[in-house]
Amino acid sequence: MRQVKARDITDKSIRKYSKEFEDKDCSITPEEMDDLIFQVEEFNKFCGIDRTLNCTRLSNLFINRLKKDLDMYVNVEGMRGFGKSNLVLLLNLLHNRYAGIWRNTTNGKMYKILPRTTHPGKEFVRLSVDFNFQKNISFLDDVDTLKKKFNEISQYSTLAIDEGSKNLHRQNWQTKVQFMLVSMSDTERYQNKCVYICFPNFKELNSVFRNDRIGVRLYVYARNKSAGYSSCIMSVKDNNRFIADPWHLEENAKLFNHQLKKVTMTQRTGEQILRAEKRLLGYAGNFHVPALEIIAPRLWKVYKRLKIENAQRELSNTSVRDPKNVTKYKLAIKMLMAFLKENRDDIKLKDIAKLTNIGESTLKEIWNLEPEVKKKFNEPSTSDANEDTSDSNSPDEYVSISDSPKEYLSKEEENRFNT
């Protein structure tokens, strides 16, 4: 019997482990994974067996690197709609294609098998797949959720940070998410995990994360939607420790423009882009990526649904006010400031800032409202027509406000204001 390097597990632990797969919609059945492996193999045969690189071989390269007690960070780039998410999801699936719970039909024991490049053997029957959309993919998660997902996935497994994560932008480099990724790449390397970062613009990443953590770049440069595949280029980092930029961004930019200087941007084809990319520093190969929408439609639908749901939840959690209510909001804040100014001398501007969770500079802007807004609720009375009605420039100077909010507030808002 062929030996398998996997640890024996009991029925009690298998039940605990199988809780991760209770959500059938977010998990993958063994039959679906077997069909996906078959479809990808057929696609690779269609592309040509002489190709040195394809999605399966690429996932094998990453697995073999993790088995050497290393980790892996991969950035996926390309134009919107060219298939970056499709590539990330497919590599995620192929990486874990043999991971999961297997039963040995010879001795009847069950094993948890970690990600590997070959089938464990004919005597093994797959019971579950160690992949879950909620577990192996991060859709705009906060730092705590992202770290939890990273620690919960199995050794040699993968985590994909999906496109749109605002936490990885260079201007947000000091955020906890990026700090956590850099820290984990140093302290959690022993977990030997692969992280895919789907970020279209490579230069938007901070130089520390870009030069020291990212080891491979995958660039989706073309898409043939009618044929059901996209094309990708693989680039690797220069291991010369004496250069400041191991990706040779400036040199490659000049080389690329020189190769295509006679071709306008609107007329560049995929073949021309590939020919130019092959002459760049760091080029390591190219391959085609089958569309999951065709070879695994259910898995693609689940991925798209979760991506849309998380994007909508992120949008709903964002503090964005309806533009129609901005004037009312400013008015209510200014009325509160005027009331406190008249009745509570001990409350200062900084206290109001803490109370409303609004910065002092913004409160000053609200106090000095636009003329059209002031005219709406701060019209001078007839008796005060001859008095100085110039606007106050500081919240330290009291500005009179109409006592009746009925002209600009609804009945419900008026009752709430009076309360």
C-alpha cells in the first residue's frame, strides 16, 4: 500500500473538523472538485502539453515552496473585467484540490490530508474538500476577521484577499491590516501559507510590502470571452540584494514603451503585449486561464454572490450621508451649538466635538454656514434690519437662530428636536 504523509484522526475529531463544511453553499463537494480537476486537465491538453506553465503547474510550484518551510505572497494584476478574480479563485481551488478528509478503504481509517500535488492513492476515497468560500477568501474583512481567517486555515493552504480591499492602498499603509500582513509574514512564516492579493495597480502597494513580501506577480493581460479563457503573464522578483527595486519598474516601463512605440495604445493586441512582456526583466512565463463561469458555473455563482453581498455590506457600513439631508444635518448641529452657547457657558468647542464625533474644524465650518443656508433659517427680523447682521467668523461669537424650526423641519423632526 502506498504510504501517505497524513496524520490519523478519530471519528470525534472528524465531526469537529466537518463543522467547517456544514454550509453546503459555501463549500465544495468532492464530486465538484473531481469535475473541476478533470475540466482543467482537459483545458490544459487543449492549450498544448508542450506548455511549460499552466494553472495546475503553477499551484504545484507554490505548494512545493510551502513544503520547504516557506510562505508565499502573490499579487494578481490586470485591467478590470479581464479575469483577475477568476484566476485567484481557480488557483485557490487547485491549490487545495487534494486537501480534505479521506478514508482509506484498506484499513477503514480516515485522514486529514493537507494540500499536496498528487492524488493520495487509489485506496483513498475523498469525503470532503478543505476549501470554503468564507474561510479561504477575504471579502473586505477588517483586521480581526482577516487575521482569524489566516490562523484558521490549514497548513500549506491559501488565503485570497479579494480585489477592492481599501486596506492595502499606499495611503492607508499605517492601517492595522497592512501592519498585520507584514508582521505575520515575519512571525507566522512557520504556518507555511500562501496569500493571494488581488490588487490591479502594483505600484499602489507600499514599497516595503511590494519589495520584501511579494514574490510573484501574475498579470492578466488579455481575455477571450467567446473562447472562455484569459491570458496571464508570470513575473518573479530579482534576488539581487544590491538593487533598490527588485521589480525593475522604471527599466521595464521604458523597455515596454520602446517595444510598442510604433503601436498606439488602442491598437495593441494580446500577442503584441506578450511579445513585449517577454523582453522585460523578471519575465518567467505565460499561460491561459479557463473561465470558471463555463467549467464550474455553480462555484462561480457562489463567489460572485458573496462578493456582491460583502461589497453592499461594506457600502452600508460606510458613513455616507444622503446629500438631501446635509443641509438639515448642518442646521441641527448649528442649532445645538447655539443652544449650548447660550445656556451652557462651561461647554467648549472641543466638548461639542466629542459629543457629536465631529472634528473642531468641521464644526467651525458648520458654524459659518453658506449664505444660502443662513438665509434659510437665520433671516433678521424687521426690528433688527438696521442692526449689524454680518456673519460671525467664530463659534465664540453668538449667532442668533430662529426659535421656530417649523419652516425647515418636518413634524417628526420638530418633536424630536423639542425633546
